[in-house]
Amino acid sequence: MHYLLFYEVSEDFVSRRAAFRDTHLEKAWKASEHGELLLGGALANPVDGAVLLFQGDSTEVVEKFAQADPYETSSTVKRWYVREWTTVVGEKTATPVRPTVASLNLRDFACPSR
């Protein structure tokens, strides 16, 4: 399964995160190397949050990550929460869903006109 970890950050996040960024990134890269964290980063324009995409069997790994993250323990993150994400399309999807034959439109297979 895929899980999204959402961070709602403090108003002065960009300036406050500097003191904790290397430790946070080290933790994130380790989780990535273990195959748990697939993608992560801050939201931009405005920088008012962050989203991290995890994969696993439960939310346990995600919750442990958030609870021990220096951004959380330093109160740079105001609030965090985890949402299960049912991925259905793409190379890394957890639950692939393909269209049924009945739903396919024959014109999708027609030769293009010249």
C-alpha cells in the first residue's frame, strides 16, 4: 500500500528548518534506502507544508518516521497526519486497475487519418 504523510508547518518554517534539515534529510534518505520512503519534499509557493510518499503494509513505519522526525520534535511541524492512498495507475501502483474490454472505445484503436 501507499501512504501519504502530510506536514503542516510553522509560519517561519523555512528559517527554522535550517537547524534540523541535515538530520531530517539523513533520516529521510535512510527510509528511502530501506524502500519505505519513495518521494518527499516541501510544497512550494507558498512553503506551507510537505508531503512524503511511503510504501508498506501499514501506517506504522510512517507514524514512527513522523514521531521521530526532527522537524516534528522541534515543533517546526505544527501538525502531521497520514492518509492511505489507493494508487491504481502507474509503474509503481500498489493496486493496478485496467479498463475492461467493454469500456474501451474502438476509435482508440483506429488508424489515424492521413
